[in-house]
Amino acid sequence: MPNDPIPREENRQQAEGVRERAEGSRQDAEQSRRFTEEHRISAEAARNEAEQFRRLSEEARNLRDQHREELEAVRQEREQLREAGEAARVAAEEARAASEKARHAATDAVHATADLLKHLLDNMKIVEDMRRTLRDIRDVNKLDVN
């Protein structure tokens, strides 16, 4: 039995060494688990940020597309207004030309009316002269009869 205490002490020391190594392994495993958990949390946060960035990018693309469509609508409206302005300019030019023709026609009509009135006046003078001549002839015939 004298040999018993030494092996027990050796066993106890060995067991203590194994326990300390196990404790170290447990602490390493705990530290590794914490690192893994932190890494998982960090990865989850990165996924959340990536998802948020993806959503923001999608919203930005939608806004860009909406702005592009609105700009195209504005461009088309401007083109329509330009075409309407051009049509109005052409119509105004045609109206000006028609007005000019009407003015010339009115001027020609006034001149024709003036010429007609002059001829009528000349004819009226001739008729008046003929009446006077006829009156004079009648008056001479009345005198001759007496």
C-alpha cells in the first residue's frame, strides 16, 4: 500500500492536467463559439445591409426609369408644341397672304368702282347735254310755231 498514495497523487495530477487541458479546450471552444457567433451576426448585418442596398438600388432604378419616362413625355410635348407652333406660323403666313390678296382685291374693287362712277358721271353728263339740246330744239320749235 505504500505505493498506493503515489499513483493516486500521479492520477490526481494527471486528472488535474487533463481537467486543465479540457478547461482550456472548453475556453477555446467558447471563444471560438463567440467568434463564430460574432461572425454570424456580422454576416447577418452585412446581408441586411446588402438587402437594403439592393432595395435602394431598385428604388433608384425605378425613379430613374420614371424620370426618363417623364422626360420623354416632356420631350414629346415640346415636340408637339413646336409642331403646333410651326402649324400656327404657317397658318398665320397663309392668313397674311390671303389678307394681302383681299386687300389687293378690295383696292381693285375700289378702283373699278371709281372707274364705273366716272363712266356713269360721264354718261350722265352726256344725257344731261342731250336733254339740254332737246329742250333747246323744242324751244326753237315752239318759237317757230308761233
